[in-house]
Amino acid sequence: MQCISLRPWLVYPGSDESGGCHDLTLGKIYDMIGVEASGAFYRIIDDSGGDYLYPVSHFRVV
């Protein structure tokens, strides 16, 4: 999966900083290890080395 967006998609309650994409690099190819939430999210191994959920709109299949 190739990262095509770093647009924040997650808002933490009580925080002015939006998040969700701090450990992604635009254009980088990532390993996808699963599809969850009825196809709305991919489980991606990001730059931190951990696997996290990201919206499908942030990736394209390569």
C-alpha cells in the first residue's frame, strides 16, 4: 500500500492537535496486514514499526 495522504483524520478529546498520521511518510510503500471495520480501515505497519489502523482513503494499492 502506498501512502497518498497525510491529512489528519483523528481528533484527540481535549487536544488542539489533530493526529493520526504522525508515523507515515507520503509516497512510501507500507505493508498492509489486514482490513477492518467493514473495509473502512487498513491495518498498516507504519514508520514506528507498530501496526495501526488508518483510513483506506490515505492509501492506494501498488
